[in-house]
Amino acid sequence: MNPVLSEAQIKETVKKFIDHIKNNSGSITHEENWGLKKLKYVIQNKKTGFYYLLEFQADGKIINDLEVEFKRDERIIRWQTIRLDKFSLEYAERRKKKLNTNNKEK
């Protein structure tokens, strides 16, 4: 997302897309705010951006609608939609468990 957004604007943007997924019979399985990071290359004259990870399950038909919403929202500067295979799903589950145990230890 655009690096000039406030914390409230970031939350509002994420909520918009979570609501879009849920309104189309999808469910959010995991979400992570990665924060402000340096971009690999300049996008729209910006060198940094807010990264946010959303893992969800939904019918494949909503992907096109979701990507149209990403294109329309000027707060989103880049996105990537990936379908996870069974090995990726297993890795994601292990990663979530590891994150949960690390958060509990803190």
C-alpha cells in the first residue's frame, strides 16, 4: 500500500478487502501486517510501501472482482494473488503455528 497512509487508513483499506471477501462467501484464514518496507524497485515514484498478507479461502470466481477492486483503489500500489497447492498450504500452517508460539512467548 501507499507509504503515506496513516495507521487508520491502512486498517480501513484492509477491512474493505476483508469485507469484500467475506461478502462473496469467502473466509480469512490468516492475516499479517508486515509494516513499512523498502520496495525492490520504484513503483509510482515510491521507494517504500506498507506490506500486508491476507490468506483466504474462497471460490475462484471472486478473484477477478477482487483484483478489479485492487486496481480501482489508489491506496494499493501493487498486489499479488497466489493459489496455494497442498505443499504450500502445509508450509503456511507450520509457519502460522511457529508465529503463534513466538507471539505467546513474548
